[in-house]
Amino acid sequence: MIQSLYIRNYLLIDHLELDFSDGFITITGETGAGKSILMGALSLILGKRVDTSVLKLKDAKCIVEGAFLPGEQVRKVFESNELDFEPVTTIRREIAPGGKSRAFINDTPVNLPLMKEIGNLLVDIHSQHQNLRLNDHLYQMEVLDHMAGIDNELSGYRETFASYSAISQELARVRKEVADLREELEYMQFQHNELQSAHLKEGEMDELEGELQRAEHAEEIRSALFESTSLLSGEASGILDQLKSSLSQLQKIAKFYNPSKELAARMESVYIELKDLAAEVELQAGKTEMEPGRLEQLRERTDTLFGLMQKHRVRDLEQLIGLRNQLSSRIEVVTFSDEKIRKLENEHSGLMTTLKKQADVIHLKRAAAAGEMQKKVESQLKQLGIPNARFQAELSKTETFDLNGSDQARFLFSANKQLPLEEISRVASGGEISRLMLCIKAMVSDRKGMPTLIFDEIDSGVSGEIADKVGGIMVRLAEGRQVLAITHLPQVASRGGDHFVVFKEDTTDATYTRIRKLKTEERVTEIARMLSGEEVTDAALSNARVLLRV
């Protein structure tokens, strides 16, 4: 329930502090006094979006703060969002002059969706324009589901439906992909065979280009290597023979000329290295011999690879190999598509079977709730002055599935014996819709366990004895919860345990909306005003005392 409400700098409200009790509370005031402003401020801490137009003073911050006594459902949301749960939950909303909005729960910053989620579990505000929701088939289904108490069944069904939808989309995607690929399979197969028969290998192009370059310069390479061999080890004038002779001369004098020992050693080292180098050059010269036709083979292979790259519009061999692998994968998709589609179809069929079973369970519970709802609504409508009221929550099964199952719901109504049941929008008057909505709200609220209900002029279109019965229903609704009713009906206003009045106060420079709790004699005057208008008569005062039982 709402324990207290603090408002600062919101539209015509400069500063307001209110404390509320439990039970039935009524709020009255003349048209235009600001009752809707009060509801607008409350909606801010229930997650409504807003802009700077709500600021009374454009250079000051707007603050709305409420203290609530939360239930167990709220505790679960707190725990799932790692918020500290307190016996009294404080929700605050701040709107800065620049338009920035901040939300807090127990002084912890939160986002607006979370504030709205928690607000929806604390307070249910029903205004007159919401009567139009009675014509909304989704709202009708929502009401029926609350009556049926199928939260767990719906949760399980929706999990299955999500999986079923995902598999349906995947199956459609695979079927389309396979159909598209099959149309171009022959061409893909041709391209793949061409690339596969080319025996592409990573790094081959670099090797080919190197070998081709050597092959094209083979004679020049061989001539240079043979010439180098001749210079190193030729019999007549080879460097090695001359070096060997020089070494021999140094070794002769080494016995009696010490410096020649070191020189001879160094020269011997050079001789050994050059001899090894000469052998290597001679070996390489022998390898330059090329088998006949090798140069032509290299050129043909290079031309083949370049031709494939140009044909398939790729930069290098690696991209060509990538294309081959891609074609192989796409062909594989088609090749094994029947098996994949069959697997998806089996999974799809299994989920469909589960979905049907879950939807059937939901349908049976909804059907039972529809029958119970019909009896309760008709009974209450008769108490509210529609003796021939007939109501039906029509439920029909469809062949398709959506988030709510395979059902469609329609609320049908008739206020007269001779008229058939029709959709509410076609046959119900404004007063009948108000009473019908009150009956439905009463039933749903009992099932939902909502701690606070607010009716914003829901009693429009009724008067006299019916208004008194409307007040009686609200009093019964307030047993075990808090109910606030903004009303123009004295019969309803007089039923409240507490009574607040909203009024405007003019000062020299501004107009303000005020609200205060009435004492007993003030209530008598306010009820009398509602009965007789601006001029409060003795008869009105007398009638007010009768209504208030004082």
C-alpha cells in the first residue's frame, strides 16, 4: 500500500506531503481542481516517461517520492535485480531543469523499466479512459488468464513457443538456402571440379615463380658456376693450386723462421675453406642440369594458376583455395541437406506436439475460468442495477499458435432480455461499461493480490442507488488492501474511511493545487456540496449526515 507521498515542483503543486492509511480512501474536488495532477505525479514513481513541461518552476528540480509497503512478489523482483529489500520501500523520481530524469528505489539508482516493473506490482491505477480496454481482445485474454491462475502454465508454454518459433525460422531458412543452392548446384559443381582438378596447394605459386626464374636463367647460372669452379680449381691456373704452392713455401721456412708458422697455419685454413667452397660450387653446377621440357611445364602450370585467378577474380592463390573450400562447403550443404532438414522437421514436430498439449491444458483452465467469470459478473451487475445483464467470456480455439496459446477471447454483453449478446463496444452504454469494468477489476484484483487499487472516476455514468452499490463494492474490495477512489459521487465519497479534498488556492502571483484530509464536519460540508452544488442547503447537509452516518 501507499504509506506516504511527497511532491515538489510538479505542475500546479509547489509542495505537498500526504500520509495514507489502509482501507477505502476517497478523494474529491471540483472539476479542474487538480485531481488528475495528483495522479500524474504518482504515475511518475510508477515508471511513466516525462519531460520538463511538468516543472512548475523551470529552474528548479521536480521531486516525487512515495513510501510503499511491498508484498512478496516485489521481494522476488528485488532479489532478482540485486536490490536491498526493505519493509518500507521508498521510490523517488527526480526531473532536473535540463530534462534529465533519475529514478531511485531505496536510494539506489535504477532504470525506468525496473521502476515500472516494481510499480506495476505495487499500484494498479484505473482511469475512466481505460474502460476502452474492455474492447481490446488482448486485455480480455489477460483478464481471463488472471481468473484462470495459469501463470506457471503460460510460462512453460511460452518457453516451448520460443523454441518452436526459433526452429520454425531455422527450418524455413535452411529450406530456402537449400532451394537457392540447388538452382546453382550444377554450376557450383563445375567450378569446384575445375578447381579441385587443379590440385591447388598453399605456397605453390611462390615456389613456381622461383623455380621458373631459375629455369629461364639456367644457362647463365650453369656458365657462371662452371667458370667459378675453373677459377678455383683449374689445373693450370686455379686459385687452389696457387694457394697450395704458396703454403708449401711457407712451410719450408717455418723451421728457421718463426713468423711463417702462423702465416702457414692461416693460409692452410683458407686453403681448406676454399677447397670446400670449390667442391660446393662444383656440386651446384652439376645440379643445374634440367630435365627436358621442365621449363615448358613450369610455364604451363603458372599460366593455369594465373588463368584460374583471373577467371574467378581473386588476387592470389590463397583466395583461390578459399573459393574452392567455400564451394565445397556449399555443395556439402546441399548434399547433406535432406538429413539436416529431416532432423529439424523431427525437432519441429516434437515441439509442436508439446505445444499442443500445453495449449490444450491452458484452454481447459481458461474455459473453466470463463464459466466462473460469467456467473460472478452477471451476479454483480444485477446488484449494480442491471437486472437482465448477461455476460459471456467467449473462448474459441484456432489452428495457429501465438504467445497466448491457440485461443481467442471475446467478451460479450447484453443489458436487455430481448437483445442478443454482442461485443461490449456495440451495445453497452458508458454507465454500463463503468459498472462492468468495476466488476472485472474487483475479480482480477482479488486474484492478483494487488496491494493498492486506484479508481480515477471509474464511477462515471452512474448515480443514485447504483452509485451507493458501487461504493459498497469498493468498500468490499478494500478489505485486506488499500483502495483509493477519485469520485464525483457523494454516495461513493461518503463510504471512505478517510476523505481527502483537492482544491485550488490563488495567491497574488500564482495558483496552486492543494490537498488535505477532511475532519468529520468538513466531510459533511464537502458531501453536501457534492449533493447540492456551490450553495450548500440545509437539506444537503442533512442528507450528507445520513450518508456519513454521523
